[in-house]
Amino acid sequence: MDQAKPLPGSVGWVDLTVDHAPAARDFYANVVGWRAEPVDMGDYADFNMSDAAGTPRAGVCHRRDANAKLPAVWMVYFVVPDLAASVERACSLGADIVDGPRSKLCVLRDPHGAVFALYQA
């Protein structure tokens, strides 16, 4: 997530979760011009992808460990002030929980099938 505390209702972050993160890293580096910065995950690295000015813009993540239950997806993280209340509201409106809640986030599938995350800053 960005260093500054994002406002509720904003997009706080986006990342790509896939089986072959290094290949996706290379693809987007070549297509978009992002520079990859490894993020140590223990026995492997995920990647922060930065623009030409060095500002992190997105992540590329392996679909393993905490992300193992996720589909291959570009995930958007919407900032909410109260994760539990927002998850409850989303589910009451037809969303299903895909993963979580864990820590400060929960991954859901909206009533139309789109996957997204709610994040409490």
C-alpha cells in the first residue's frame, strides 16, 4: 500500500496474482515500462512495480501461501474505514467471501462474479 494513508472509498492498491510471477513481472515491465523491485516473501520474491519516477504503482504476486486461494486476477483494493462492517454489508448485498478476512483485508466476489478486495487502512 502507499505510504500516505489512503482515504476511504479510494483505490488503495492493485496487484496481479498469478502462478508465474516472474513471467508476469517481465511482461508488464516490457509492455508498460515498469521497473520491478523484489519484495522478500521468505523462500521467494513478489514484486513492486514502479513507474519511471520510481513511484510504486502495482504489485505482481505469486499465487501461493496467503494468496493460494485467489484466482489469477488483477486485484483492486478498495479502502474502507471498518473492514468487518464493509464485509457484512457486501455479503448482505450478494457478495461472497473468497478469502479472509485476514489482517486488514478481505477478498470478495461481487454479485456479478468480479473479484475485489476491501482493505482497512
